[in-house]
Amino acid sequence: MGNLMVSRISAQFSNVLNTLHYNHSVGKLIDAVFGALLEVVMMASDVSAVACEKIEEIFEGVGRAGVECLKCCCSQIDKLEQMQIEIARENSSLFEKFDAVGKFFSMNLNMIGRKMVEGGGDFWRSLTKEEMRGLVEATFGQSEKRDNVLKALV
Amino acid sequence: MVRARSLILGEDESAPAGNVVTVGEEVEEIEGEGEEDYFKFKKCQVMAIAKKVVELCEEAKQFEAEFSDCEPTSTSTSTTILQLFKLLVPRQQSQAIKTSPKRCAVFHNSCLFLAHSSVTLNPSFLSLYPSFTRLGCDALADLIDGQREEIESVVRGGMEVSECRQLVNGVAKLLGGSRLTPLASFQFILLGAALRGGDC
């Protein structure tokens, strides 16, 4: 519904605003959808494996729909997706966080641990230590592996 | 001035208040290097009134040049026409600007177009530039804020989530009135969202 509202408003902006103003305005609207969904997920204290799959699915779909609402002028098809993501990063302040949280739910503790050892790069940049801790604690049951990941976070 | 007033108040039949026209030039963007020319006004739609106002200003400027040796000043007819637009249009069309995304976007563009035109008409009109850009940008920012709030409230407490809540309550009743755990409620909400095709 949120994405539907964004696409309805962006259709009204589409032929009126120039690309720069259009992407800036629509980026703010997309943030409203991302923010509301992130709030729900970040507040969860216990997330089952089934819920993880659903969250990943929803975040992927909503994220893709959000990116597609933005205008991207790219002549090369092979570079289009990369350019779209770049534009989403520039215009939506919550895109990176939304993308990272969505991907988080597709990972197991080994993958998270490996990402942390590798440094994570852009992936973890948008999440604070507290947020990461909250997600790990809500998603994975008490175990030695989880404790190691939580220790690595400190 | 009389022509300008009737035009801005929408009394001129050649440019009704809701009409839009396309102005500006296509500015090519060079990948990785940004735009080609910062000084060109980018192609967009503006109010027909705004374009007519610029034409009137040019006419007034020519008229002043013919009958006066002096350069147009900040008190010239052109600036008064531009000030008239700035004062009357936001009041005249306040409801449409606040509620319609398209009308608001057109008003935003019109303000930027007049800001650009005021400087190109005469560099001494530079003082008008910030007031026009602020007027347009504030109107668009206000609309975006309003729409954001609406989107947030729809996503948070909209029909879909209510349906999911009802579903949760229904299941709770079936279970003999016992309340579902937060985890189960969360799963039901997500399940409802997933069934709608991932669009919350």
C-alpha cells in the first residue's frame, strides 16, 4: 500500500519535475515506507525462521519497488541496476539500512561472522552496534556461535 | 500592471490558472561528471501564468528602455509584476498547492523559473532570486512532509495491518480468548503482508 501511494504520487511528479527534483522528492517518500517497515522489524524481540524468510521477501520486494520509482538515465543495460542503486543511495537516506536489514535476514551466524571478520564494508555501515546486537539477539537463539558474534560486535 | 493583475488572478482567458506549459532546455548529464551546463534552466512544466508573467516583464522592460535612459531598477514595473505573482499566487491557489502533488510541483517549477528569469531579465533583480526559490522549495517540502505522514500512517495503521490485527484477534478468539504472543502476532502481520505480494 505504501509503495502504491509512492508510485501514485511519483506518477504525478513524473512529467512535471526535472530528474534531480523528482528523485529528491520521491526519495523522501520512499524513506517513509522504509522507515515504517524498519521500525516494525527493529522493534521485534523474537523472530522465527519462518518470519525471517517473510521479512527477507518483503524487504526485497519493497526495496526493489522503491528503487524502480526513481528515475535513472543509463544507456547501458548492464550498468542499469548498479546506477539505480547508486541513485537510491543518493536520494533515500534509509535505502542502505533497509537493504542491509533485508539481507541480514537471509544470513546465518556463520555468514554474519564471516562478514564481520572481512570488515563488512558498506554492508554494516548503516547499522549501529546496538541495532546489530538487537537483530542478532532477536533472530538467533542462545548459542556459543551467537555469543561469539555478539562479542565481535563490541 | 492591470494586465498582470488579471493574469495572476486567473481572469485572463489566454492563461487559465490550471494550465501548464513546458519551458527550459534539455540538459544532458555526463555519466560520472554531472550536468553539462549549470546555467541552463532544465526542461520542466510550469504554470502558463508564469510564462505569461515573464513575457509581460520583458514587454515592460522594453517599454521602459524606450522611454527612459536609465537601466531598470528594483522599483521597475517588471519587479512589481514579479512581486505581485509572489504575493498573490500562493494565496490564490493555496488549497491546490497544499493538496495536489502535481499542482504543487508545477508551482515549485514556476517559482524556480521566475527566479531564473528574474536574473536573466536583469542582473539587478538578483535580490528576487532567493525569495522565489525559497517560496517554491518550501511549498514542495511542505507537501512532501504531508504526504510522508500520510504514507507512514497508512503503512503503520492502514487497512492491511488492521486486517492482520483482526486475523490475530480472530485466532485469539478461536484459541479460547487467550492472547497471542508478540512473536505469533508479528508472524501473522508478516504473513498478511507477504500474501499481498510483498507490498506493505
